[in-house]
Amino acid sequence: MKKIAIFASGNGSNAEAIVKYFDGREDIKVEIVLSNRSNAAIHERMGKLGIPSVTFQKEQWNESTTIVELLKEKSIDLIVLAGFLAIIQPAIIKEYTGRIINIHPSLLPRHGGAGMWGMHVHKAVIDAQETESGITIHHVNEAVDGGAIISQHRCEVMASDTPEVLAERVHELEYYHYPRVIESILLQS
């Protein structure tokens, strides 16, 4: 059994899509969700789906030992970032090198890096008059959005798009492709 830990900070719609994709599988499952925000909607979502979710404190994050120990205790094979708005600590990267992935709502390297998340990205894409956007699934390293690209999936940006409309189109790509890329990685490991 391959086990996933999802790190998330917000609503949890990507996490929910991942959990539902693997629901009932005997070879892959979401074991736990970790969040840096106790009031994040993801906790309620995961509760409804029967997935344990844990909030860690800033001190725990900064020293990372407790988090690494929890991941080891749960025999986590892959850390999946899904709307996680904190920089991954070096101790976690060291322990899980090559086993942490993230999804970014643009075609990296365009519109990535510090401060580029959520609607900030979609607004930047529209302001730059891009004709396409999409998602990038990538490995995580010490550089924000700088890890090796695993896959990219594209969608059209229409002249009439608002950031909110573009976000909906990008979310559709995320919900479809992220679980399948996770599956591919775990089945190859």
C-alpha cells in the first residue's frame, strides 16, 4: 500500500479530488492531511471524507522534527502539496527528496515564485495577455516553484476571461490531472 500525505492551507478542493480518485483502492490511499491553518476549510472537507487532518503550529513547522516523525510513523511514500501556502522546510525536503510534489496554476516558469499563488497567478496571466495558461505539476526543492517539471497541461485564455473565470478552467485541469500524475508516480516507485 502506497500512502500519501497531503499538505494544504485552504479550501481543499484539490485534496478532495485526490481523495475521491483513490477511494476504495487497495494499492494507494491518502493517509493524512497536514495544514498550517486550524481554520482552513480542508479540515471540514476531510472530516466528511473520513481522512484525518492535523494542524501543526508554526514552531513545529520551523523545527520540522515532529512533522518528519509523523510522516515516518505513517509510512508516507509521497507528500502532495495542494494549495499549501508555506515554504517546505529543508529538513522535510532532505528526508523526502524526490518524493514531494506540487501543483502550480500556470505554465511554469511563467508566473511562478514567491507571492504567485491562487488569483494572483490568474490575474498575472491575464495582465500579461497570455493566450494560454494551465497547470504545472513539479517536484519540490529549495527554490519556490523551481523543482523539475513532471507534467504541464494547457487551457486557452480568452480575451473575456476574468481571473475567476480562468481559475475555474484551471481547476478543471487540476482535478483531472493531479490525481493521475500522483498515481503514475506511485505505481512507478
